[in-house]
Amino acid sequence: MLGNLVGGFVVILVGVTLAPTVADEVAVAQQNGSGVVGGIGANISGASSTIIGLTTLFYSLAIATVAMGMSVAGLRQGGLM
């Protein structure tokens, strides 16, 4: 029980620490080095730029989901849920 709770907090800590790096890399991917036209890379269309931009959101949601899942598993083992 305690291991799952601590594991959930570790996942949150590592995920939050890496979130700015993921956001920076997403910004670099949107400006793909082939020239920037209006804030978007020249070879990236509007739809693909939007999907690349959502990568940070999906990363954050995945970190939260994994941490909550681990915590719920720990609470179930302890009989609290």
C-alpha cells in the first residue's frame, strides 16, 4: 500500500520536473528548423501544428492518470477504497 502511494508521488515529481523540457521540445518541433512563417514551421500545416502542440497536454494527462492509478491501487490494497 505505502509503496504504491510513494510511487504515485514519485511519478508526479518526475513528470512535473520533465514537463518544461517536453514543452520546450514541442516548441522546437513546431519550428522545425526549415524556417518560421508566422510562428509556425514552414513544413508544418495548421492541423499538424495543433496536434504537436497538444503533446504537452497529453503528457500531463498521462502523468496524472498514472499517478492516480497507482494511488488508487495502493488504497485498494489497504482496504480504504
